[in-house]
Amino acid sequence: MSSPYRAIFAAPGAKGFSAAGLLGRMPLSMMGIGIVTMVSELTGRYGLAGALSATLALATAVMGPQVSRLVDRHGQRRVMRPATLVAAASTAALLLSAQQGWPEWTLFLFVLGVGTVPSVGSMVRARWSALYADSPERLHTAYSAESVIDEVVFIAGPLLAIGLSTGWFPEAGPLLAGVFLVAGVFWLTAQRATEPAPAPAAHRSGGSALRSRGLRVLVVTFVATGGLFGSIEVVTVAFAEEHGHKAASSLVLAVWALGSCLAGAVFGLLHPKGDPALRWLLGVCAMAVSMIPLQLVGNLAVLAVALFFAGLAIAPTMVTTMALVGHHVPRANFTEGLSWMSTGMAVGAALGSSVAGSVVDAAGAGPGYAVPGASGALAAVVAFLGYRRLRPAPERAEASVPRARGGAGAHDGDSEDERVA
């Protein structure tokens, strides 16, 4: 591992909360695609599978920011554990209803409960932000490391979810995702020393982080970007099935994530200068352009190559997005601000997977790649229109910086309330 990465993980507790975050966010890549695979295996209906995946994304979009707002007020442990138990119980009920062939409405009901899952990635990034609030270069490297971990999750997750659901039993993928969620969240929240202290009452605005115009631009853009991500997953599974190798879809999606993983690892070694808003705009446009070759693919090998190059634009754009959230959202609402990004992506993924499932059912997988193409173009248009609202980036009030409860993130001048659990 290169020196910048060694430096950030040298802080006490950093390796532990990052490892717990990796485990806890596995459902991010496993649950949606696992449900799609499970339902398509049991019923052969991609429309229903896509609709359930969309419902899950929408439920997560509605609940995620509310859970994160409570976290900003009350702390990660007090909020994440109850929310996780609700999500885990709903997952168990969902799998039982699918296995027993209960009425379709029960599937949608239990998927809504799964939507209470906390945004584990936001919680981990909030810990990095508390740890390196005074070191922008190290925070950039930390965000890049988390982006790489995200891609590791998206490489391993679909492999596990699709492989287990197609090779063992249909419910196996979502089942393992639920196990990972409970284990990761309880491990993460057991690490109290690096947990950001709740924002003091005097620094709470009482309003939503969405009052920031810059954040609204980022969220709307991520809705379109989420449509790109969600639709590619559904269409790729169908494309692989049409070519007689459904299980290979997990490998193809892993190659896509691998491209992003490599780009994120390199990006973390750099310390880019200049306007981050312009860098973000170029990244969004690069993702949009990378969707063009998908319209021309004719086999799985070519698709894998196209997706690898498409992945190169993802991680750097995501890292820059997290930095922009940090500039445009008060630190007292930072976790909520990060969750709104996940929410925008979840809403887009819901729309994209639902539309893609319908297109696949009606016209086949090949035309289905028009959905991510259109989503990428829409994201670029929104980014162009909102670019001016992202620059210049305002400075956040340092008085509201939440520090870690103990260890490297706590400064000598912090109040006793902010340092002690």
C-alpha cells in the first residue's frame, strides 16, 4: 500500500471502522441485484423483479436521510442498531414470502421495511471527516480509499448474490446480504472511540441539509446517475441470460466495478488542484460519454471491456462529489448531506431499474442499454445547468465540526460533551 494510504490508516481505530464499514455496506451491492435474481429465478418475470428493486430503492431514499438526521442528533450507535434490526426482520419476512409464494403485495410490503437500512457508507465517511477535519489532503485520500472499498463491495457483492441465488437456492443472495448488514453495523457501532459526537444543540439549524442550493444540484444529478447504475444491473443480468450465461453477469458487473476501483486507487494518490466543481462536471460528462459503446455491444466479452472503461470515470467523480458535499453542507448536518446523495442515487436506481425491466420484457436486453445511455445524458445536462451553483464553494463554520468521541479525532479544545460518550 502506498504512503498516503498507510498514513490515513495509521490513526487509532481507522482500520477497524473501515473494515466494519466494508462488511456493513455489502447489502448495497447485494440486496437489489439479489432480489432481481431471486424473483427472476422463482417467477421468470423481470418486470416484477425490477419493480421490487425500485421499491427497495425508493424506500431507502425516503428513510435514509431521516435515519441520518437522527444520527447527527443522537449518534450512530443509538440510531443505527434499531434501524438495522427492523431492516433485518423485514428481509427475513421478504425471503419467506417469496419462498412460500405469498401474494405479490406482501413482497412489496416487506421490501418497504428493508428500506430502513442505514447508509453505512455515509456513517464511515462521517468518521473519516471527524478524524481528518483539519487535513484536506488526508481526507481526500480517505474518501478515495472508501471509494475503492465501495468498488470492492460492487465487485464481490454481485458475485456472491447472483452466484448463490443461481447456484444454491434463489433466496441465498439476499439472505447473506442481511447477515452482512447486521454483523457490519453492530461491529461498527461497537467502536465508540471514533464515533462522531452528536452536533451540539447550539449548532443545529433545525432544518434539512437540502436547504443548500449546491447540495440540491448534486442530489438531482445523482438521481440521473442512479438511473444509469440501476438500469445497467438489470439489463446486464438479462443480457447474460439471453446469451446463455446468466451467472456470468456477476463477472461482467465485477469488471465494471474493477475499472472504478483502479481509478479510485490512483486518484487517492493525487492531490488535484483547481476548481472541484469543474472537475465534478467533467467527471459526470465522462460517465455519460462512456455509455455510448454499450449501445453497440454484441457479446459478453465486448460488454465487459466497455464496462471496464466506463468504470474509470466513476470513483474520481464520486470522491469529488463527497468533497463538494463537505463544502456546501454544515458539519452539523454532514451525515444527512451524505445520505441525501445516496437518496438521489436510490431514487434514480429505482426509476432506472423499473424502466429497464419493462424495456427488457418488451424488447429484449439489447435495447435495454438505451436506458443507461439516456440517464447519463440527463445527468450531464443537469450538471451543466447547475454548475454555477457549485462555485465558489462556501466555507463551513468550523465551530460546528463534530469530532470523534475519543482518540485521534478529539482535539484538546473540544468540550467534554463532545469527547465523552
